[in-house]
Amino acid sequence: MGSVLSVLTAPLRAVAALVVALVGLLLSRTRARDEDAAGDGVTSEAMAVEADRQEQDGRPQREHELPDADASRSILRKMLLIRRFEERAGEMYAKAKIGGFLHLSIGEEATIVGSICAMRDGDYLLSTYREHGQALARGTDPNTVMAELFGRVDGCSKGRGGSMHLFDFERRFLGGYGIVGGNLPLAAGVALRCDYEGTDDAVVCMFGDGASNQGTFGETMNLAALWKLPVVFLVVNNQFGMGTALERHSAVTDLSKKAGGFGVPGMRCDGMDVLDVQAVTDEALRKAREDREPQLVEAVTYRFRGHSMADPEEYRSKEEVEGWRKRDPIETFRRRLADESVVSDEEYEKLDQEAIATVDGATEFADQSPFPDLDSLYDEIYVYGEQVRGWYSVDERSPEPHPGEKERETGDVPHELAEAGAAYANVGDAQARRRQQKQDDDDSEDEPTGEDAEGEAGQGSD
């Protein structure tokens, strides 16, 4: 009997031993990877500790000469505008003035402004859905940016894009993109056009650390290197892909090396130092533009707010956030300008108040701007030629469905029904509807009655 039991249990013991061995191996590999990330990688806590150690030891980080006074003030002014704009956007979201998702770039101002300062006016910029600051730094009117966040007709995308889809072709800002990594192949396409037309223009494409794991990353790097495109891919490494820490979602934590196997060399900059970002991006653009050698730049930065306004931030500690706040890019740059007698404390306060006033004006402008008219629902929807037969959009808001592209030709009934539905559901531009109703009432009061009309007609005949 004993021999039978030993025969039966031997396979079980072997399997148990194998499981124990595998668990031990996995644990050892995990510990080794964590140690490597803490040492050579870019984990958020390791970076904060190292930066603090350098400051205490007096070891200088890579420091660049300040630009002239006007340029320094311009950099500070842009970063302040982004910070105050983002803070106000968060407030407006809490008041339900802004719908959908809202992703703030508070803490990333140096990465945004530094990289864009390195660009020429003719260069193209593509960004992620966290792109309010990019639009502002590129020169888009804050009024139209805030109006777009409000979904109003005076927004830079006519109220159709909202927070994640800002667009300003005049300044060659080709938009924010809601699909993670979706802008990468598009940037290669824009760079291909620049190369094909023989211009001196280049492309900067910003994306997050999480997007470096998408399939579009490798595909785009390969084509960019193969075709020698004038493009700089700037990965904004804010330490988290949504709520997943870098060392947990990427086997390679030095993201500047991640495209090397595809033929795209990389370099890294301190994303909390606006001058370092500008210098590194400037060199990358030079190589992409002159040598036709695409570049990958990793800007190591940190966002002080959550991934979006809906983020409870349970994946990081308050101590970690406070550690990074000690390296606030605006405060750091401000102190240096003060130390070198470029901007005094009084002048800084003046610049800050100017930024707040600009944001106040933008908020008022956005609130006064109307929502897009319901008749415009199908505007800008198109197909080429006869690719799609039949109706490519259908409006079912009226008793008789009709092609969406024929919306403006359907008369008043569909529009009145849609307005009634919006009013019943208490959605849409209620304020605009009240203004229109008041105008209609005033017009009806001004219309002459039957007797008045006859009297006027009689007077007219004289």
C-alpha cells in the first residue's frame, strides 16, 4: 500500500517542487529588475532622491546660460500662463462648464515651453490629449483655447473637439489626439511631406511614456529611420502611463534608448528644467533637419495632478508628489532669474497677475460664446467621391429620417424638434435658447397689429 501511495504522490511532489522553483525565479527576477530600475532607470522616487542629493551635495546639474532678458521673461510668461490656465480649467471642470475628460499639464510646463521654444515657426507640432499648454505655448489665443474646452463655437476647433482635440493650422499645431500613440504615424506622414517637398521644416511629435509600448511606436520609428525623415519624437516621461508606474509597464526604463534598435538614436533631458529641454530639443531638431536623422528625446518630468480630473491618484503617495513639487519648474526658473537680477520679485508678481488677467478674460469670453448651432451637426463630415454609396450620415431627430448632409435643406420642423428635445432634456446652450426666445418675444411685440398695419398702410398711400 505504501509503495502504491508513493507512486501516486510522486508526480504531485514533482509538480509542487517545480512551482516553488518557478515562483522563486520570478521573485528574484522581479527584485533584480526593481534594483536595476532604481539604479539605472528612471523611477520617480529614485529621480527625486537623486535630484535632492545633488542639491544637498552642491553638485551642479547640467546648467545652461540664460538667454537674454526679454527671452527669459517670455519663457517665464508662457509657463505662468499655462499654469494659471490649467488651474482655471480644473475649476471650470468642477463647475461643469467643461465636459468629457480633462487632462492637466501642471508640473510639465518646462517640457512644453522648452521644446516649443526650440522650434521654428514653420515646424509642425503634434501632441497628445494633454495639450492645452502646447497650444498656448505655440501662440494660440487663450480665448479660443478656453472656448474650445467649453465646447463653444468660437473655440479653435469650433467647439467640436473639446479638451483633447485642439487644433490651430495657422500655427502648424496639428492637434491633440485621444488615441494613445495614434499621433506617431501621422507625424511620420507630415515629416514625409516636408521631405518630399524639399522644405526646411521639421516635425515635433510629443507622446507619453505609455505610448512607447504601443505597436505604432516601433512601426513609426522604423519608417522614420528608413526614410530619413526630419522628425523629433519627444516622449514626455511623467513617470506614469495613466496610473501604472514606468517600471511596471516598460521593460526598458531609459526610454531614450527604446528606439535605438529601429535606427532612431535618443537623448535625455531634464523635463523640469526649461533651458535643458530647449537645448536638447534644439540639438535634436538640428540633426533631424540638417542630417535627416530622426531623433528620440526623453523629457523626464512629473505631473502634479492626476492623469485626469477623474483620477483618485491611489497609485502614488503624497510624499512622492511633494518631493517632485520641490523641483517645480516655474519656481526653479524664477529663483534663477532673481539670483541673476533678471526678474525681481515685484516683476514676477506683475507677470503672474497678467497671466491671471488673461485667463480671466479667456474664461469670460468662453462663457459668452454660444454653442454650435444644431443645424451644423453634420458640417465638415465628408467622404471622397463615390467611395461610400447612399447616406453616410443619418439624422433621425424628425419623423422622417434624412441624410445628415441635407440637414440645412430640411426646413424648420427637424430643427424645432431637436431644439425642443434639447430643452426638454435640459442640455445644450440653455442660455443661448433663452436669449433667442427673448429676441423672438421682442420681435413679436414690435410687429404691428392688424389695425396698426392698416393705419400704416393708409399713411403710406398718402
